[in-house]
Amino acid sequence: MLDIRWQIKISQDQAEQRFGTYFLRTNVATLDERTTWEYYNLIREIETSNRQLKTDMELRPIYHQTDDNSDAHLFFGLLSYWIVNTVRHKLKLQGITHYWTELKRILSTQKAITTKAENALGEQIELRICSDPTDAASELYRILGYNPIPFRRHTIKTAPPPPN
């Protein structure tokens, strides 16, 4: 049997260059180092989520002409963040620490498909089905307590328009 061993020796100077040093400053004198670090990571996570959501929801650039439009923009941004934060919090409690982009990638493998056609009687037929989720998506749904297939097959028939 062949025995291969690998070992890396890093000097203290190399380790400091490799891992870097953070300097955080706060004006809150009552915060200890650990709490300051946790707040920093929380702020960083909020900023990352907002940046991802603005891209996903196409919320930039912002060219609002009225206060109502600005308010709607802020409302949807905040609502989106709350939803994402709630989902990520529930997953973190189970040890899953993916960023939103990774969760979206996993869940985007499941699709809703709508097919429309007209039959020989002139009726409009609309068929809507949901694809099966992947194992990774099913696991996320299970942890979150969501139904992995949000709807079953739907068929809608509409009568042809009356002749003129």
C-alpha cells in the first residue's frame, strides 16, 4: 500500500499575510469584541442580501418621479429582505448557511409549466403542471415546512367565443 503524506508549514508572517487583520471601530463603549464582530457580520449579511435582491428583483437603477413610487420601491425591498431573512434564519437553525443566490439556484431547478392550445371544438385548453423538485430542493422544502409540489396538475377549459 502506498502511503502519501502532505504537510504545509506556514510561518507566522505568512499566516498574518494570508488571513489579514480586521480593525473595527465603534462609538458604543459598552460593546465587547465578540458583540462588535457579530454586529459587523450582521451588517455585512444585510448588505449582501440587499445587493442580491436588488439584482434579482431588478430594483436598480432607481428613477422614481413621485414619492409614491419611491415608497413602493422601499416597501418591496424591505418586504423581500424580510422574506429572505426569515427563510435563511430557519435554514441556519438546521445548519444550512447558504447565501440567497445559492438557495435561489437550488430552488430554480423546479419549474411551473403552462401549455395553451385550442381543441377541435374551438375550446381553449390550458394545462398547468409543476415539475418534481430535486433532492436538494426537497430537503430545503422539508426543513422550511413547505409543500415540495405547490400545486397539482390543473386543466382549464373555456368555451369558444359565440359567433357574431
